[in-house]
Amino acid sequence: MDSARTERGRVSQTLEETHVAASAEKHFRELTAFLAADDPKWKDLIPGKPLLAKFASKANIDLPRLKTAYVHASEKAEVNPFTEIYSIFEAFANR
């Protein structure tokens, strides 16, 4: 029973409004700084796979179909998001 009480206290303190607001503000500033500096560390703060899966679910699109649509759209885009990946594989092929 004591461990449950201790855990309840810990969770209540962690979820205190001012603590949550301060944490959100800190993460927002950190993310904004990474984006402004074009630092790839922003990717560590954004859970890409779960976020994409949630988007697909909300949009009522199968995840594999969404990924395929993205790849097709990127091939037509002015700036291809896969350029860096292509160059990596080209480097392997030219060894």
C-alpha cells in the first residue's frame, strides 16, 4: 500500500500543471533551436513512425498505401527527400 501511495505522489507531482507547462516550453525551445540551426537532432524529438501511423489512422489510409503515395509524390517534387539516400547507395555501388 505504501508503494502505491508513493507512486501516486510521484505521478501527481510530475503531472502538476506548472511542471508540464515548463517541460513543454523547454522541449519547444529545444526543437525550435534544432530546426533553426538545421540540426538533425530534431529527429530524435519527433517519434516519426508512431506519428506517421497515427496520421494514417486519422486520415483513414492504410499505412503501406500512405508510404507508397509519399514515395510517388517525392519523385515528382522539386526537391527530392531521398537525394541523400540515393547518393549513399551510389557511393556503395561505385566502390
